[in-house]
Amino acid sequence: MGLDLGSDRLDNAVEEAQAVANAMGDRLLALQIGNEPDLFKNTGHRTGTYDYAAWHAEYRRFKSAIRATLPHVPFAGPDIAGGRVDWMESFARDEGGDIALLTAHHYIAGQADPASTIGLMLQEEKNYEAVLAKFQSIADGAHLPYRLCETASYSGGGKSGVSNSFAAALWVLDYLFVLASYGCSGVNLETGVNHLGWISHYTPISDDLMGHYGAAPEYYGLLAFTQAARGEQIAVSCDTGGVNLTAYAMRQNARAMTLAVINKDLRQDAAVEMIGAAPRQARVMRLSGSSLSALGGVTFGGASVSNDGTWKVAQVEQARIASGKALLDIPAGSAALITLTA
């Protein structure tokens, strides 16, 4: 678990660190000093010329004070807002021998931006993939894991009708596979009450603030990922023919693999041919909603998550196999997990 210590008072920081360490015990992953410090100057937390060097000097001061009370507590950072590769690189160089992991945040855009639509959410984030590649390189060079310790679709609590729609299930399923492809060791998706005091639109777990919880659309993308991402991720080439479609492959053993095929296109259905596996059997579970903008009625494997949080597969279909290929239609705005058995 991470802890953000944004106060400039050392006594407060030490007390807070002690309280968290006592509460978390062995479950404490690491402490972080400063929440999105690369934005401190923009948000008014610091004035004047405040750059990485200025923050790092503060980091060292806080770390020293905390370690005087908690000598073995682990640290992480730099907990940057997004693509500041230079901060990540500098922190790995300066603190790589004394931290548990490297951390960053990421959102597609802000919820107040009129361009923050379902269409934008489902587009490939080519610029951010370049950042992830650099994060992976920095982490590998420092022999450390890196983690997105805060992320969601649109910042500021998410956008109503977008972040809480079925499209978010497809987005998060694809997003987690992208992160895994670039060696990301873990993710903390934002949920529940946000910093503004209301239930975020991007939350995977709905909450009426009266003790009732439920599976929001995004939850189903997480559920599908847990079913698909078992085993070793292997390379897969995908000729989309102009359809906004992605595919990821996981090998369970010598005879079985699972493909996650995600049709993020707003309009075009896809007729998919799976070539190279020469399967004897292809079992399919679909992730579906009535539309990309649907706020409920989502199913995975033909079933919804029950009120008590349980889920059980209700529908598995067989893909057609012909000439050594598995053939399957993936409608626009849907996804399928295909388990191929040789």
C-alpha cells in the first residue's frame, strides 16, 4: 500500500507514517512522499522554481525523519502525474538502491474536456505506450518493479455516461493487457468516493453510501482480465482490416492458450480467424452489453455479478473450426475470451 505525504511538516509526516505502518503491518507495500509532485508548482503546493531537484531534496529530508522512527520502512516513488519520464529516470538513479518500486499515475484526459468521449476512451493511446516502454526500460535498468498506483479513464472523478458505461469494461480489459505487455507489475484503479466527496463515475464498484455495493460496468472488464490473464503472455499479430480491434494471447500450458479479442470499434463487426494454433476445440465466453453507452445490464460468460459479489459462468459457446482455424464473429462494442485447446 502506498501513502502520500504531502504535508511540509515533518512531525505530521512521521506521525502519519507511524499510524499507517501500525495499521498495515506486513501488508504495507511502501510509503510515498508527495502526491503527483511534478504538479506541485501548477497546483499551488509549492512556489517559485520547483523541479525534480527541489522535490528530491524534500524527499530526502522526509525520508530521513521517518527512518529515524521507522528504520526499516520501505519507500516508493516518484508518484508522478503521468508521462514525466525524466522524473522517473532521475528517481531511479538517485534512489534505486533504497526503494521497493517505481510509481506513476495515468489518466486518458480530464472529465471536463468536451473531447473526453467514449470514442476517445477506446482509441489506442500511442503516445502513452511510448512512455510505458520507457518506464519499463528504466525499471529494468534499476532492477525494480514499476506500478501505476493511481489510474482510471478520465480524471476528476470520471465522466458520467462515459466512464461508467459498458465502454469502460472494454477499455479496462484492453488497458490492463497493454500494461502487462510493457512489464507493469501492478495497478491501483480508482474507485469509490473521490477527493471531491462524491462517488466517482469511473468506479468499478458502485456504492449508494447506504451499505449497498454492486458491480459497475468497468468491473466486468476486470473480471474478464482475471479469467484471461493466466499463464504466460505471448506475442500475437493482428490484421484488423481497419477495425478498431485488439487481441492478446496467454499460454496456460503446452496444449492450451486463451485469446482475448476486444472489438472497440463503434460500428464495425469483426469476423475473426485465429490462425496458427491448430486447435481441436475453441471455447468462447463473451463480454457484452446492450450498447457501448449502457450503464447496466452487462454480462460476462452469459451472467451478471450477483448482489453478493459472486459470479458463475452461465454460457459457453464453441467457435467453429475449419481448416485448422478457429472462426468467430465479434460484434462491434464487445469482447470475447477464446480458450484454444490443441
